Amino acid sequence: MSSGPRGVLEGLRILIVDDDGDARELLKTIFSQRRAVVFAAESVAEAMDLLERERPDVLVSDIAMPEEDGYTLIRRLRALAPERGGRTPAIALTAYAGSADRARALAAGFDRYFSKPLDLDALLDALIDVRSAAAIGAGG
């Protein structure tokens, strides 16, 4: 796991979406330890509510979920107006590790794609990149 400045996500508002409670709690713990503000949802419906209510800086979502999957979530997110969060950066997490799966996730609207088992350092770097891009966009 990353430590020091590379691992610090202080103040970054992250929404985790995963139907697996253990995976959700693990990511929540890892991000919280790096001082992120973390919200967690176990379904697309719960995620959409949190997206509009809490306005996270980034979405980290599993793709394979029952009933409504991560593709449904990203389509619903991207359909929102920008001022309602429609452009929120989104990272896909999935056990589907093929190149076609990666292409499908990116084409659906995810900004980044990570296959499981996760490379935690790469995921943390992606979140730091999101923070840097947001600072540049805000003129900072």
C-alpha cells in the first residue's frame, strides 16, 4: 500500500459502489486512512441518490452487480447535466479482465478501468490524478 504524500487523498470526495460488502468496506477503509471523504453504496439506486446529494469528486464502481450493473450506473450518471454531476470522473473495477471488457467500460463512459485483483498503488495514483485534474480545472 502507498504511504506518505503519494497515498494522501485528503478531502477528495469518493463514492464507492459495490454490492460486495467486504470489498466496499476494504476500499472505504483504505481511502479513509488516506483522509478522503468516503461515501459507499451497494446498488445503482443508492449510488444515484448519493451522487446527487453528496456530489463526490470521483466515482469508483464495480461493474458486475445484480439487478443494475455498473454499465447502467455510468449511463445514468452521464445522462445527468454537468451541474448535477454528469461529468463526475468514474473508475470501473471489475473481475472482467479482457481487452474487450476494458474497451467496453471506457466506451460506456468510465474514465479509467482496473481489473481485479486490484493494483492498489495504480488505483491510488488514478485518484491522485483526478485530484490534480480537478485542481487544474479550478485554476489551482
